[in-house]
Amino acid sequence: MYLFKRNGYYQLAYFNEAENRFKRISTNTKLRYEALSFLSDFKRKLKEKPKVEFIILSHFRDEYILHLSKTHSKKYLISVKLSFKMLIEFLGDIPLASLDNRILDKFVTITFGRTKAGAGLYYRTLKASFSKAIDWKYLNENPLKQVKMPKIPKAIPQFINSSELELILSKTEIEDLKDLCFFAFQTGMRLGEILNLRWNSVDFIEKLITVANTETFTTKNKKERIIPMNNGLFDMLNRRKPKIISFTNSDFVFQETFGNKYDEGYVSKKFKEAVRSAKLNDKIHFHTLRHSFASNLVQRGVSLYVVKELLGHESIQTTQIYSHLQKENLSEAIALMNVAN
């Protein structure tokens, strides 16, 4: 660390360990004693500031993905890889610590102009990764914290009714797929949550399902929740229940012949094939069953706050996408009071 003059002003040169390179900043003074005071103050602040380790984006990406692979789905890992790929293509494989809100704001804004959904995906996954980088002492603060994601208009989600579900199920011979779809329609659980569900999380006495965090799976908001079973779901699970079951039974509720967990991509693909065979809207996919669960509840007058808890949403704002159905119900209720003149 040393001072030198350029164009009459004192500059401070120092080695930045986090970025693994020399940097310089201006002291904004031509006077030596003021420059020395600046140097002394800079050393003090540098000493007080928590030290971070040097790592480039690609190396951090690899370490982060390895960490996620134990608890997250392949689909999410693909999203993380894509987000880092786009960031590195935009900025280069630079040191993680050199990221700041200015360059990330530019990345998000330019990406948003090209693909709104893509920008949202990159923003969410990268922000989560940078939070982990703080835990691992690669960053002192999240550089995306001060970057505002442009608002994306939320489209009304696609949903189906029980008759359409029956039609879809009639188009497949795979019994496990039929049970999986019925289960999703009756619980609103995400596909990853369903495929990671084990028998020890199903309470047949209280008729409750616990969506739990385990050593190999973490829910989207990292919180557990309880979902009650209706009679139809209880009967289906009772039919699938192993002959010998205990509270310690850790077998998957839905598993392949040799006990392996079903692949999310396989289930999604087979469901889509059934939808197309039924000649229904091509926008219907497996996640539509989760939307259908929520939509059917709202249409039956269930509070959005109850739906929020059942779906495991972090915020009520997320559940608000179903509020249009609530308004329709209110209008229908008032219409019943019409009196003929």
C-alpha cells in the first residue's frame, strides 16, 4: 500500500485480496498531510472490515451447485447453472468480490429487455447464491440487495377442474402417474415435494401430511407445513401403503420398482403426453395441478390466507394471483340477491 501523485492529486494503491489484484483510489487532495491522513483512515477501515476470500465466478458456481445438489431438484440446479452462464457471458469470469450493484443492475436491466421471465429467474437464483457466498466468507454483503427487479405482470395461472383431471388420467396406463396427479390435485404440493415425500411423513391416524425438510431435500421456503387429507386422498394413500409400515419407515411414497425416486423430468413429460392426448390446452403442465388445488379452494370460499399456508407461500402477495376468483365469487353471491322487477 502506497501513495503516489497523478495529475497533481495523491492516489492510493493497494492490493485487494478478494479480487486478487492491485487497485487504486484517489485521495481527492493535492496536500501530502491530507493524503497521509486519508491513508491512515483507509488502513483502519480496511482492518475493521471482515476479510473475504478470493474466488472467481465459475469456481464459486461449481462449489455452490455441489452444495445444492444434496438438497435441491435437478430442475433448480439447471436454473442456477443457466443464471451463472448468462452472468459470466455478460461480465466475464471475474472475481466474485468485484461484483457491485451498478454492474448487476445493468445486467438485470438489459436481460429484462430481452426476456422478462429469464431476468426474474436469474435475479432470484443469483441473489440466493450471493447470500450463501456471505456465509462462506466470499462476500461481505449481497451486491443484488440494492438492485430492484423490474416488475413482471403476473398472468392469471392456468387451472383445471376435476372432470378435466379425469380426462387426463384416462389417457395414461401408468398407475403411479395417475396417483401422482390425483395427489397433486388434492394437496397442491410441488412435484419435488411429492417425489421426496416419505411414508414417515404421512399420518394415517390424524389424516395429515407433513411437507418436511430432510437431509436430502429442502422445501422452497425452507419451512415445513401440514396438509390435511380428504377422504379420497386418504383412500388412495391407504391403498398404496406398504404392508409393513412404521414411523421410522423412510421409503418414498412414490417410487420406481427398485425403490428409487422418480425423476421430475420423466413425470412432467408423461403428464404432458396425457394432456396432449386429451386434446386440452397445451399450457397445462404438472404445476397446473398445484394452481388447480388453490383455485378450487378459492372458488369454494376458502380464505387466501388459508390457501397461503397450505401452499407454503412465503408472502400473501404470491397467493394474490388467485384473488380474481375470489372477486368472481363475490359477484356471483351478490347476483343471487337480484330480485325481478
